[in-house]
Amino acid sequence: MMAFMAGAETGARAAPSRWRIAANVPMALVCMISCAIAQTDEPAMAGDAPVEMETLPNLQPSDRLLDDPIDPIAPGEPGFLLDRLAGEEEEAQRILLPPAVTPLPPSLLQAGTPEAAYGAFQRGHYLTALDLALPLAEEGEVSAQTLVAELFAEGFAVPRDMEQAAFWYGQAAAGGDPVAQFKYALMLLSGRHAERDVERGRALMQAAADQGNPIAQFNYGQILVERTPGERGLMDALPYFEKAAEQGIADAQYALSQIYLNAVDISEANRDSARQWLLRAARAGYDTAQLDLAIWLVDGIGGESDYEAGFRWMQRAAVRGNVIAQNRLAHLYIEAIGTRPDPVEAGKWYVLSRRAGLNDPVLQDFFRGLTDEEQRQAIEAANSFRR
């Protein structure tokens, strides 16, 4: 039985891990907590092209045909996470006018309260929400300031204006609103739409985290790990990761699984729960967690081996576009681990991972040993693959 922890030799990096959330804060937490998966360089990007199959018998497929590019590999992203800094994409004049779902009660139009503004916002009446919130924001109402910032940041019914959004996020952050503290912290840390101020950004991120914002908790945990490398930093960050994980942040659940498994100063109860946290992150759609869970199940890490479950999770991660999972899935098909042997499927997943830049001499030799017809079928299956 091969140990999947070793990994294939890589010549390029697989699709980048989603380890960082929206903040552009340089983090290296995955490496610090001993992730067992070797990452490759980012794959080249181009469109699919059909393969001239008539030339197949006269050349080495691994040297030429596998260079056909495919769509760029993108990491899996749980839907509930912020996937970009508010206003990161420059769409300054975009105006979003979705249809109203429900009519706005007349009482809301007359009420000068933040609740009225948010009620209009939730019903899709964005201009009304702005009309109701802006006077309150100018009077110093913190929640109204955050709402005005959101309207400008997203371009809801008004032209997108990130300078206005940054101003109102800053005002609301100073007033203690945790959502605004998180959003403005991202701006300060990245230097986008606000003058870069790392110390203030970190302080606001901590303030938002301490008020219970789960994404801020995860991000502040990363800041602590970066600030103090090694196990001490991990232990400092652990309470924030735990709180974020409990609130459903898949990245934090993944981080928790790695820390619980690898850190020294961890209780046995927590160590025994590592696989469960990894499972929760995998179920949220985080493809790196799906890959790791498959490896843990095949190799018996954090619990008993379950080859069939390991195969299924590897397949999920591969279908989502995780290049390393595609490589490992080919090995599972070859060695009949958790599935029946299937040389064509093995060849297909090898072709996809090789095109993305991951070099595996073992799989290359396997592919060259296939019949011409098996090679043809594998390449056609790879050409047809769509995530």
C-alpha cells in the first residue's frame, strides 16, 4: 500500500490554496502546521484545444499531447466566505438594480431609524435604504454608517465609489461596529482604498474578532501566526481559530485539524477530533480539506483507514480542479484503492494534472505503457472534462 503523504515530484504549483480569506495579508500558516501536501507552481492558462488523434501512435503522448492546455485551475471556495476585499474589483460605474422582492411598507418610509434603512435594504430598495441611512450616518449612527459603506462598496443602486465606502467604513469602525472594523482593517492592511496602516489594521481586526466576527477571528489568527512563527504563534492563534471554526468558517476548521494533529501541546481529546474538523471543512466544499481528508482516510491518519471513503473524497477534490487530487486519483485507479482498477480513468486524471504542470514520472511511465486505444480514450476524456 503506497503512502499518499509522500506526494509526487512537482514541477509547478497546483491551484493556489484558499488559505487566506479576503485580506491581502502575507500568511504562511499552511507550511507552519506541517501540511503533508507538496504544492506546485500555478498552472499555465489557456483554452482547451482538440487533439489530433491520428498522430498518436507516432509520438510519445506524455511529451507532446499532454501539453494541450485546459482552463485554469481554481481553488474551491465555500460560498459563505468573503472571496474578495470589499470593492477590490474596479467597477466604479457599475450600478446594480435588482428587482424588489417585496413592497416596502409605508411605515418604513416614514421611520428615521437604522432598522428602517436595513429593512429597505433587505427588500432590495437600495435607493430608499441610502436615503434613510445617509442622514443617520451623518449624525453618527454607527450601523447606518456601515450600511452606507456597503451600498457604495457594492454599487447597489448608486455608482460604486470605494473612496466613499472607505470613509464610511472608517467612521463606523471608529464607532465600534465589528463588520466595519473587519472591512476597514482589510483596506488598511492591503492599502487598497485607504492609506496602508498595518498596526491600525491589525488592531481593528482584533477588535472585530473579539466582538465575535468569525472571519475576523480567522484572519486575526493568521496575523498572530505570522507575527510569532512556530508553535507559540499557533497556540496564540488557536483560540481565534477555534471560535471561527465553531461558527462555520471552513478555513478555520481546516486550520484546526492541522494544528490538533501536528502541534505538540495539544490535549488528546482535541487531537482525536482533528479528523472531524477536517471533515467539516471538506463538507463545506474546501477542496484542500477534501484532498487532505482523502489522504487521511487512505493512510489511516487521525483514525481508521477507509479506502472507499478516501477514494470518494479524492474524486470530489479532483472534480473541483485540485491538481494534486487529480494526480492522486490517478494512483488510486491504478492501484485499485477504494475502487476498481481503471487504466483509462487513471490516464485521464494524469493527463489533466500533467497539463496543469504537475510532473509525476511514475504516472508518465504508466501512461506510456497503455495501449494506443487506452491513450486515445484517456485524452478524449480529459478533453471533455469540465468542472
